[in-house]
Amino acid sequence: MINIPGYQILAKIYEGNNSVVYRGKQMEDNQPVVLKFNKGDFPSEAENNRYRKEYEILRHLNFSGVIKAYALEKYNNTLVMILEDFGGESLKTLITSQKFTILGFLNLAIKIAEGLGEIHSAKIIHKDINPSNIIVNLTTNELKIIDFNISSVLTRDSYKLKNPNILEGTLPYISPEQTGRMNCSLDYRTDFYSLGVTFYELLTHQLPFTNTDVMELVHAHIAKQPKPPHEINPEIPHTISNIILKLLAKTADERYQSAWGLIADLDECLNQLQMIETIVEFTLGSQDISDRFKIPSKLYGRQLEIETLRAAFERVCKGSKEMMLVAGYSGIGKSALVQTISQPIIHQGGYFIWGKFDQFQRSIPYSAIVSAFSELVRIILSQSEAKLHEWRNKLLAAFGTNGQILIDVIPELELIVGTQPKIQELGPNEAQNRFNIIFQNFIGLFCQPEHPLVIFLDDLQWADSATLKLIKLMMTDVETKYLFLIGAYRDNEVSPTHPLMMTLNAIRTQSETMNYGQINQINLTPLKFENINQLIAETLFNDRVSVQSLANLVESKTGGNPFFVNEFMKTLYQENLLKFDSEQIRWEWNIEQITALDITDNVVELMIGKLEKLPQLTQKVLSLVACVGNQFDLNTLSLIYEKESFATFQDLLPAIQEGLILPASEAEAKNVELNLYPFLILNYKFLHDRVQQAAYTFIDESQKQALHLRIGRLFLENTPLEYRSERVFDLVDHLNIGRTLITDKSEKIELAKLNLEAGKKAQDATAYVAAKEYITAGISLLDGDCWDQYYDLTFALYKEGAIVEYLNSSFSESEALVQVILERSKSVIEKTEVYNLLVVQYTLRAQYEKAISAAKKALGLLEIELPETDLQTVIEREFTKVKENLGNQEIASLINKTNIEKSKYKVALALITNLMASTYLTSPELWTIIVLKGVNISLKYGSVAESCLCYCNYGIILNSSLGDYHSAYQFGLLALKLTDKWEISGLKCKACAGFARTFRGI
């Protein structure tokens, strides 16, 4: 039995998934109350925090059209909210029990709109308007809106894609943008859509969309038009039907912009009905002038460009592959243009994913690719369990045993496919080829007729070299179709020799000869006067003639740059030069005052000016986060700000309220005792790169290195060891910026180790330029005594340095590092490993004699001599040794031979197999000798991976030189079985080729 001190429970009136509601009374004065309990005996802290948030919002909303909250009490482990009881029942109940006349509907609709207007006037977004949350007392004619459990106290919320089964709000009533699939933020106008669904149901007794499948219902909200209400119920006047359809518009800009605009139209209907007993059609929204300053989100002057993008996508849907470049100055609207086609793409079943390069994180490999495909992973995870299982099987089939290659680049993939086998080490060319094949297999799954893939990469001028190689791979792969790659870049910041332009030219050149996917370009120019004039007229709800002088001024100040135009207009509003006259219901301005105001015509200076008006603590936190990136999370910011999360959020809040920082996730309730902000937002992004740039300028140039060093140290200190690999690029990038300030030797050594780790990770991802930068930075941290004091680390850095210099075609630098290692190496094994690098490098550069010379020196150190003369005699001697070492053993039994234990012979076999190509092409007799020596080492001391190649090549010799076809076949088969036994796929292709030649009589 529930017992709340001071209250008597009378009856249960509602039970949902998250709460239970009772009628009761206050014992002290018998006042009727409603008690709303958090459901469950042990609700989570997050669930209790939502109650605290709802209670604080209700206490703030002291309006007649909103339910009143009296108290928030504790009950065992949960919370109970004490609310007013005015004897009403839910509109949902009334809909099922009676039919409303048009007159009754209008009276009720006006009251609901008035209540919603009160909520919006307090800058609250309800987010769950539906008949169950509207309580009506038909006797007293009172109406109140309830349930602010998911309401937002921000004027703009961000919705990310999520599983439709766990969307916030009531699914049949949520707006298209509330589904998280519209690539746009959510504001108060989402409530108008939900109100439209409520009105629709009130008059027709059915919902606009009756789909039972959640994905189909989400799609209907986004893409389908509801049947007009008057077609369902002919008694509904066309005008009322049109009002409801206006509320149900797919985009917020097409709905009512204010509650009083809606009320004015409903009032007109009511007046006509009362005076002439009918409702004639009139222009809707004539008084719909919002008192909120808001620039429409639609694009102006870009219709031709939008059609160009849509036409390109239509071509892709027919099986083509295309890259569309969108070029123009910063702020010209490149990103906004591309985002406009995201919805048509999604409506046609396509996947639209987006990633952005950061001006301060240019060295991180694949940063935008990772962001884009992480979004694709989230799309997959939002689907049904059956669909997720289907994707898991497809991905596993495409990856084979190489899934970890892509997981290392896109960690979120592991959420779908689970833990994958460790990848095998391969040579640089083989590793690059393997990566290319796996990535092509991966994107090929998504580039399908039923769901073409659209990848938008923003700010390509800051792309890393690894990403540029990947772009070239995607565009020149003949197998890939149904792919639309869109790249935005600042054409004024790239020269003909910029890596981006050189990559694009290379793709164009190959495309001309091989008919790969075409590259097209859209060049965005500043807005024309008529576009600016229209934007201002629609922002201020005025005609174009009236705003002409203001439009002229805005054009002259901004040069028609859309971002600058928007920010300039916001500045006028913030400076109180654009004002709403509530008596005249119109926007007013004084052109003379605006002209006299000294507003800069430089957009960065304008943004700096806006930031300077923020509180000092807000400026500080913005300058810190500008170092982190265009997108960031509260946990990271709190860490570098060195305050707890809520204090950090409070200091960031002024920038959010000014629209300079945008939420990138939904608000989450927290246990804090503050009036209106008992919640946190965990993810954010800067409004624009120019805002981030302006915030970064707040840091004194002399302090930037020290600040990045401090950030890096904080990251390092607070990153658990098991997560360090995932964040290693972020950690090292900050620390490297300030590395010259490090004086402590042990810290230098730790950073050198981190650079080695980052370099290896970048190399594994075939991001060789980044790998070189990390390894070079690591070497620069070593002191003169490094070879004596930190030998292993120094050896590893120099060895990796030699590798990455070679991979970047810096051959002389690579050889210079090799010479240093050879001079400093302490052991024969280490020297031979380094010589082995030279053998590989010389072979790949077709310098076969140099490769043979390096191998001879290395093998000589291992006391394995390669003859200069009398090669045939050596061949015969090695043949004899093979027979002796094989003895009576069956060839097939060699698969059970133990592994080599001595490092000397492991290294020797590695050298021998790497030397095979050079000797085969220049000295077949020497090739025969090294094959025979490799077989003898394997027979005498045990097998390793390289033994496979020795065995299969020995089979070729038996076949071609001795005609022993049976033994040749047996040795070839042995090589194949060993590759399967040890799962050495890197050598299997070579073993297969060799095996084929053992029985072809070649």
C-alpha cells in the first residue's frame, strides 16, 4: 500500500511505461491533487533526474494553461510529483467517448493553442504534445497541458538518429525533425506538428498515419502527405482542414511560426461560424508574425545548384558513380547546400553520411571518413534486430578474417560484428592492397541499387593524405557503382599544387582513359541583391519593397556571403536595432541608426566582437575547446577546463544561448538543484569554422604551445590505458605542439613512445604521411645519449623511421636512418633485420643487385655464405643436404615439424624469402641456391611462415629441373597446408602460385 505522508491516495488514473498516476488529496486541507510516481521500485538516477527536471520546468511555467506542480516528494527509492487536480480528463479519453462539433473543436483548439503559446513564450519546447497530455474539464471549461518529462529549455535542440523504438515523444505524434532523420535541429515549431496530429485526430477520430511498423511510421512522418481531414469527414470546413495541413507541414518553415498566428486563424473561423454559420476560405497565416527573431533555414538563390545535385544523385541511382565538388569561400553556403539533398536521398532509400575535416586536426588520418562511417554504423544499429543480424552477416562475409583492419580505423564497427581476429603483418605494398580490398568490399555493401551511398566530406582543403588516397581508390574502382561522393572545399585556399588538386587531377586523368566515375563541380558565388532582399523580407515578415534599403546596407557590408549575412542580421537584433513591436505586431528598424553603427565588414572580426560580449568565463571555455576541434563533448571540455561537468556547462551556456555553439545531442537530466537548467548536453559543435577560428584567436600566440601541452597532459592523465590506443592521435597531436617546452627527460621519453605507437597505428591504416610525422616527432624528442640510455625505444623509432621514409618515397632519408641503425645496433640479429629492410626496399625499387648485396652481408653475419662463383657445385651440395635432412620422413609429415626456436634461423629465412624475387630475375642459379638453403634450414631446425615459400619453390625446382613431379606436388601441397595451419593468408597467394607450377610441367 502506497503511503505518502500528508497525502491520501484515492484511485489510479493512469499507468504507462515510465510512470503511474493517482488521484488523491492533501490531508491538511482536503485539496484534490494528482500524484505522479516514477514507475518501478528502483528507478535509475537518470529517471529520477528527469522528474527533477520536469518539476523545475513546471515551477517556472506559472500559466493558466499549464498544470501546476506543488511539490516533489521522496518515496522509498523513487520520487513522486504532487500536481494540481482540477477535475479534468485527458483529451484522449474524450476523443474516444464523444464527437466534437466544429464549434466545440474551435473553442477547444484555441485554448490548446493559447496554452502552447504560453509555454513557447517561456522558451520551452514541450516535445510531446498529444491528446494524452492535454487535460480538459468540460464543466469549468478549463484546459491544461501536462507531462514535461522530455521538454527542452533551449530554443533549439539537436536530434541525432536513433532506434525508432526508443525515440523521445509519442511516435504517432512526433514531428519529422524529432525522428532525428532530417539533418536539422529541432525548435518550438516541432510542437505545432504534434498539435496538427492532435487536431487531425480530434476531428477525424483517426491518425494521419496509421502504420503499425515503427520504421514505416517514421518514414510516413518524413515523406508522406496525410489525407486532408475534410476528405475523411466532409463536415470539416476546407479552411480548418487547411489549417491542420499547415500544422502538419514536413518542414518547420512551412508551418505556423507563432501560436498567435494560429490563434488568429482559428479565431477568424470561429467568428465566421458564429456570425454567418459557415466558414469561407481566407489566406492563412496573414497575422502569423513571430516575435522571435529567426532567419528561415531554407536556402536563397541556390535552386539551380540544388537541382544540379539532385540530378547527379538521380544518375547515381541508375548505376553510375560520381563525385561532385562544391567550391567557394568560407561561409558561402557549401555545407548548407549539400544538406538540402539529404532528405530526398533518404526518402529514396539511400544512405547519406557526412564527415568534416578540422582546421586544427589535419594530421589525424581519415578523421572525416571515420566520422561519416560512424554515422553509417549508427544508422545500422538503429534498425531492427533482424536487419542488424543481416548486416552483421554481410559485413563478416565482406571482411573475412581481416575485419580488424577497418575496426582500427572505424572502431564503432565492432558494435556490429564483434571482436575480430588479429591482423597479420604484411609488407607495405601487400598491406596497402589488403586495406584497399577490404575497404572496397565494405563500401560495396552499401553502394547498392536499393540504397545508393552518398558520402559528403566537408572542408576537403584540410584533408589528410590518407583520405585523399582513399578518395582516389573509391573513384577509380571499376567495381563500385551507386556511389555519390560530394566534397566541399574553399577554392581560394588551394593552389594547383595543393594535394587535393593533384589528387583530383590524377582521378580525372585516369577517368579519361579508363572511364571511371566522373568529377563535376559547382562553384558557389555570393548571394545576389534579390536573394538578400527576400531573406530579410521573410525574416522580418515584411514585403520586399519595405526592406530594400536595409537589404542594400546588408549587401554592402557582407558582400553577399550567406553566413556573414545571417550573422550581421543577428548582430542588428542583438544590438536592439531590429525590434518587435507587440502592439503593432510587426518588426521595426531605423536605417539611419543601423548605418551609423560601426559594424565591421570582416566576418572574423564580427565573430570576435560577438565573443567579446560573452562573459569572461565563457570566452575562456570557448578558447579552450577551440583547441579540441569543431565538434566536442562535455566530458572532454570539463577535463581541460578542470571543472566538474555542470559548472562547465553553465559557463558554456551563454555561447549556446547566443547560437555560437550548437547542441549535437539531446539534453540529459542531472541531479542538480537549479531553477531552470537541471540537465546537461553532452555533445556540441561550433556554429561555423569562423566561430572556432575567432575563439582560437583569444589565445595569445605565445601561450598556444603551453596550452596544447597542458591539454595533452590532461588527456594522457585521464585516459585509461585500455582506451589509449583509440585516442592516441588526439593525445599525441596536442603534446607534440608543445613538445619543445618539455624539459623533463622521462616525459620526453614517454611522448616518444606515444609517437611510436601513433606512427605504427597510422602505418597500419596505410596513412603513411601521418606515420612519418609521428615517427619524426618521436625521434626529435631523443637526446644524444638515447642509444645508450633508451636503446630499445631508439632502435624501434629509427627502424620505423626508415620504413615510413621509404613508404613516403624518401629513399635517401630512409637509407640514412638505416646506416645509423647499422652503426648503433648491438646484436647480429638486429643488424640483419635492418638489412632485411634494405633487401625489401631495393627489390621494390628494382635495384636487384643492391638487394642481393645487402642480403649477402646480412646472411654473412649469420654465418650463411652465398657463393660468388662455382654456383652449380653449391647447388649439387645443397641438393645432397636436402636428401640427408629429409631422410626417411614422408613429405606430408613435415607439417608436424616443430617451429624454429633460434632467432638466427628465423631471420635467415626471412632474408632468403625476401631475396627470392631479385635472384629469380637476375641469377636463376643463385635463386636455386637460396631456395635449397631455405629448405635445409627448415628441415634441420624447424619451420616458420617463410618455410612455405621455400617448400613450394623447391617443388618448382623438382618439377622443372629433375622431373620429379610426384615429390614436386607433395612439397607444393605441404606449403599450402602450412599456410592453412598457421593461418598465414599473407603468404597463401604466393604458395598457391608456386603450387600451381609444381604440376604444370613448367
